[in-house]
Amino acid sequence: MTIAEVSKKFGLSPDTLRYYERIGLIPRVNRNESGIRDYTEEDCKWIEFIKCMRSAGVQVETLVEYVTLLQQGDKTIEARKQILIEQREKLLSRIEEMEKALERLNFKIEEYETKLIPAENNLKRLAHNI
């Protein structure tokens, strides 16, 4: 796949894809005879993983560390697992914060529906009767 096709498939700009390759988040992408990047299915799996982790809030620096450890082999399994555990804890904390924000929004919407809208309708009726 070309960079344009991969960009469209994953919703990432070509610049972002080049950046991810340059900093080592994805392995070096092979090039065709013309020197154009030719993304393989394996490259796309890496991009999908990175995009998933970024959408979960994992920082680029943390991902670089994870990928670096991964490239060092099995001796880093425990360190990689620890990174994933730490990121899961951060994500769970963010989810909890978002759930609290959602509860607050739901409360405010309910306030509008049960108190403010009826009060406004009552004022409109009174104003219409004047």
C-alpha cells in the first residue's frame, strides 16, 4: 500500500506516518523500485497498534520506549508488561473521570428537562396572557 492509501485507511496524515517511522514507532517501511514507501500488512498492524495506544492516551515517548524494549527481545517481557499495566491504570483513571463528567452532564440535562424548561414554558404562557 502507498502512504496515501495507508493515510486514508487509518485517518493519519502522511506526515504523521513518516514521523512514526522516523522515530521508530513503526519499523522502517520498504520502498518500491521508484523509492516510494510500500506498506505491508505487518506495517499496517504496527500502525493500527500505535493508533489504538495513542487514542487510549499513551504518550509517544512511552510508545517509543515500549517498541525499543520489544526490539530487544524476550529479556524485556516483564518491562513491557509493566508499561502496559501502568498505561491501563492511567486509562482506567481517565475513564473514571469521564464517567463523573458524564454523570454531571446528565444531571444538568435532567435539571433542564424537569425544572428549567417547565419554568420557561410557564413564563411564556404568562407573557402570552398579558
